[in-house]
Amino acid sequence: MNRRTFMQITGVGCIASSLPLAGLAAEVTIDPSTSPLAGSLFYTQDKPGRWAKKVAGHVPNVEKTVVESVTKVRVVTPHEMKDYEHYIVKHVLFDKDFKLLGEHSFDPIQEKAPVSEYELNNYSGIVYALSVCNQHDSWLNSLEV
């Protein structure tokens, strides 16, 4: 594992593990778009930080479908999968409190497009999708389901 990958995984893990603790003292709504970490530790369409020219290929698209009363979320990152040279490492799906709903790691040799699907069991509210690129860090988007 190289240093960049280690730092990405560590940073995402720190965010994911510490944010839910903020809600223990009181009911707190987390809005990543107003976080001082947006544009530095993770990136969004509105806060791409140093990667302003990389938005189109890195922000995950989040789509909701309902089939026979089962809600599914599909995450697609419009990014190339250029072997292990440049690819999307994983997708992570969080609920409104940044509790893990699901994740999918990609093998760029086996998977030619970064697409993942998650079935939501009786969950409604906002979901956050994180897309991690091996060269251009972590990108966050959200959708109300």
C-alpha cells in the first residue's frame, strides 16, 4: 500500500468514525457542504479544492430506484478504470448520520466501470456517496431517498 492510499483510507476512516459521535450529545444534522473539510480532506462538486479540473470524472452520481417497494441506490462515477494506474478504488454509502450503509471495492482489471448498487432496508432520508480515486482523493455527493 502506498502512502497516498494509506492517507486516503485513514482520512475517510477518521471522518466516518468521528462524525456519528457528534450526534450523541444532541440531535445534530451534518452538512458536509458547509464543513471546513470540504475542499481539503474530501471534495464535492461545489468545493473541488485543488482538483477543480477533475470534477466531471470524480463526483459520484447517485440514483434512487424503487422496485416492488424495495428502494435501491445506484452509485456511478464517470471515471476511467485504467488498470491499477488510475481508477476508482471504492464507493462507500452512508446514512444521514454517516453510519455505513454499504461499500464496494473495485478491481480495475475485473470491473470496467465504477458502478455499485445498495438495497436500503426501510431507510429514508439523505444518503451520502463517497467515491475514492487512487490519484485524486475522495469525492462526496448526496441524495434524498
